Amino acid sequence: AQSVTQPDIHITVSEGASLELRCNYSYGATPYLFWYVQSPGQGLQLLLKYFSGDTLVQGIKGFEAEFKRSQSSFNLRKPSVHWSDAAEYFCAVGANTDKLIFGTGTRLQVFP
Amino acid sequence: DAGVIQSPRHEVTEMGQEVTLRCKPISGHNSLFWYRQTMMRGLELLIYFNNNVPIDDSGMPEDRFSAKMPNASFSTLKIQPSEPRDSAVYFCASSFTGETQYFGPGTRLTVL
């Protein structure tokens, strides 16, 4: 069955520290992979996406993610977190850009 | 660019009442998606349309839910009759076929 796992429900980091949010997927073929961010009371905003090609993908707000086929992972990283990055982050997978399966999300808290 | 517009932003109703949620997709987009977000089940795709035609409604929970897209600029999600377990945030998203989904701000539905 197709699925997405975000093993960390809640992560707390200090401002300026590095960040890595984990995402593992189960899928029959190479999927389309996405990271979205949701601020409180808002809809989801796309951070970055991977369809094919270079496995290191750059996104908005200084985020990047690396597709590792051997580990079925698509972890999100940022070298230095800002207080404004506090939000909920969702990993999603799909055969295309339409029928996406979302993970349960990771809530990021940033301390000054 | 106005983005995806949803109305109302908040809806409080009593069990048994009919609820209609509305969505205006981004102009030029030809795919539209309805999602439901709850604490228990996360973000679930309910139904999506392409060129105003329903493509996949396998996520619609039961016959009480129905969705229509009478034209390229408007869609509705109707719940009749509503039940307390329908309380959730309902998101609409739109895209151009094969491209990124853009989410609206959501409608928070509370059924008493």
C-alpha cells in the first residue's frame, strides 16, 4: 500500500540551529515527492518538489530536500532556522501531481 | 493574483443541517481538489475534478457528501445532513494539469 511516514510529530529547535525533518514513503515506483508548510489558520504552501533529475532539490525560504531512493526517503533540511519557520510541515507523495497522499505532519517549534 | 478563494472561512451549524462550502480556483487552472483535515486522520483527498469533470471521488466518506463543479471558476462541497463527526477543516486546491497544487485558506466547519 502507498503511504507516507513522518516519524517526528513535534520538533523543537533553537533559532539559528540546523533542521532536518524526516519523510519516508512506500510506493511502487519512483513517486512525485513534495514538501508543504502550513502556518496556523492558513492553507498549505509548497516548499519544494521532486519529479526527476537531480536528487537534491532547492525550495523556497532556504529549504532543501534530498531524494534517496535506496532509503525511500525525502528529508527536508535547512541550515539555519528562523523563528518565522515555526509551522507544520507535510510530506506528500503521488504517482503524479493529482492524487497526493500526505503524511501526518511534523510541528516545528522554534525557540529564540 | 487572488489565489484560491474559499467561503465561508468559518461555519458553525447544528447536526442535521445542510452545509455548503464554496471554492473559486485560480483563474486558468483546470484541476480542482477538495481535502478534509482532522486531527485523527490528517489531510485526506475527498474528490478532484479535471476540466470540471469528477475524476476520482473515492475519498468521499459517504452519500451525505456531494461535490459539483458547474464551471471552471466555481465548485461546491455539500454535506446533507451534517453530523458532528464532519467537523474539520476543508481545503480546496487548484492546479494546472501536471503542475503544483495551490491551496486555499480552508473552511473550518463545526457541527454541533
